[in-house]
Amino acid sequence: MATQATIQVTPRTGAGKGVARSLRRDGKIPGVIYGRNREAEPIVVDTGALTKLLAQISAATTIVDVAIEGRAPVKALIREIQRNPVRPADIIHLDLYLVQADQKVTIEVPVRLIGVPDGVKNFGGVLDQIMHDMSIRTLPADIPEHIDVDVSALAIGQSIHISDLPEQDKYEIMNEESQTICTVVAPRAEEVVAPVVDETAAVAEPELIRKPKPDEEAEAEGEGKK
């Protein structure tokens, strides 16, 4: 079920790009915490602490205990992490979404394929994973880290759809039943490329290694008249 972690944040005063740039220069990341019919509150989190946390958890499915300076901790999900498009390792903004233990949330959870399909193992087919994340609705404490899908029985040409998955007690799948999770396709035949014929090579003049001397030209002409 859902992993839990803790992070310390402080309320943030001021807004705008100038304030955000100043915070990042000081090793801080601006963010916001919202949800549960509560007005969005600007916050600040230490860059080092957030980087360390993200290296230890699955950000999409982890419930975070957010310790706001001077208040009791609240539970939240990391809703969005904005990164620098030029340097993706640099985080520029963080969104936290408040949750309650008795209220269900809708969340994207990674899909993990289990096993080697029969069509791949015995017939050289190729497994194509089409759906990498699945939308589910569940209580915060029941959020799975991933959803496992057994593909070992798949033959070439067969697929697994949402409708093929068994019902779960802990969560409800929100995707359309007709959506394809994965499929096994036939091996791709190698394309044979025909050799390219250089038509100019067939009519090319032989290379002249050395120019004939005048007496050789005269001798050749004399032989031609005989």
C-alpha cells in the first residue's frame, strides 16, 4: 500500500518570478499546498530535503506528512513537480494536494507487467506496453505503488484490456474498459535492401594511367593502316 514520508515546509510570503528566483538562489523551492476545500497556501521547501525525499519514494503514489512550521502535520500527495526544461534535475515549483484518511482520491498509478508472454518466449513475438499509468480511485492509505498485470499467457496477436482485469476490493479503476494495456505482436521481418547499381560505372571511361609518347602514337597509327 501507499508509502509514507515526511517533509518540513514553511509559509511563503511574496509572489512573482522575482521572488521565486531569489528563493531558488537561496536553496529553497517555492510551492503551494491546497485541497479539501481549503484556499491554496504558498509554501517554501528546502531544495536539499526535497531532493533527498524524491530519491527515496515514488512521488506519484506516496502520502507525505507535511509539517508546516508551527502547526500540526497534514497529509498530502505530491500533485505536480515542475522542473527546469533546460536542466531537468532542477526543481522550480512543487504542488501538494491535501488528503483525508476517510476520503477517496483519484490518482495515476504505474502499471507493471509481470512474466514473459508465451508468444515472446516460444514464438519470437514482441511485447508492446501501451498503458504505463492507470487511473484509480481509492482511500489514501490503500494507494498501491504499482498495479501488476500478468502477461505470461499472451500469445501472438493477443492483448490485455482494462476489462480483462479482476475487480479489486481496495480500489476502482477509472479507465475505459476498452482501453488496451499491452499486446503481443508478431516479430518484425528484417527488410532486405536491394543493392544500388551505379549506372555510370558501366559506361565509365577507363582511367588513363600515362599519356602515350608521340612515337607510340605514330606506331599505333601505322599499325592501323596495315
